Amino acid sequence: MIRCGESLEKSFAMSTALKAFLNSPVGPKTTHFWGPVANWGFVLAGLLDMNKPPEMISGNMTAAMCVIRFAWMVQPRNYLLLACHASNESVQLYQLSRWARAQGKAYSSAEFIFLLQPSALQHHVW
């Protein structure tokens, strides 16, 4: 049995936690929240593209999406952004491997990592 006082205390605690989240440096009143929320669209698009034939994958675009964007360096720490970038990295690397197999290209892991460097992306002919 819940007494009226306990219910009010729980409600107050939830209200305080919600206010703290709303007003936090990474809360929904900031771009630190809405930027990562919008970026989940890239992850969703990559997941949906897994059912498409690999010939439709753009090697240049997928390789560009694989470049890690240093989400860990953002201040204040934004774990939502980090999770989004890690998820996108996984999806795009899978898509890039599908594209490479369809092109008949077999890269060693060292070559593949080199190709993902920004300077190599600018000069590599896909």
C-alpha cells in the first residue's frame, strides 16, 4: 500500500530529475541533444540500405561516412553522440565491405584502414 506522502515524494523526485535533464548542457534545449537525434537518421538509412543490391552503394559516400568524427572530444561529454557515431561507423563499414566485394576488390586490413584516412579519400580513385 502506497501512502499519499510517498507518492508525492516520488512525483517530486521525478519532477526534479526531469527538470535537471531539461536544463542540462546536453538536454533537449541544446544542439548537443538534437544533433545526435538527427544523426540517427544516417544509421537508420544505412540499416535500410542493407536490403538493396551492393551495386547501388556509392563507395565514395560510404567511405566518407566511415570517417570517425571524434565524438569523444565534444565538450560537455555527449554519450548520445558517441553512441550514434559508433553505430553509424559499424553500419557504414558493413556497407563499404559489401560495396568492395561487389566491385571485386579485396583489401588487406592495413590497406582498408589507410583508405579510410581523410588524405587517402581525397586522392583515391574508386
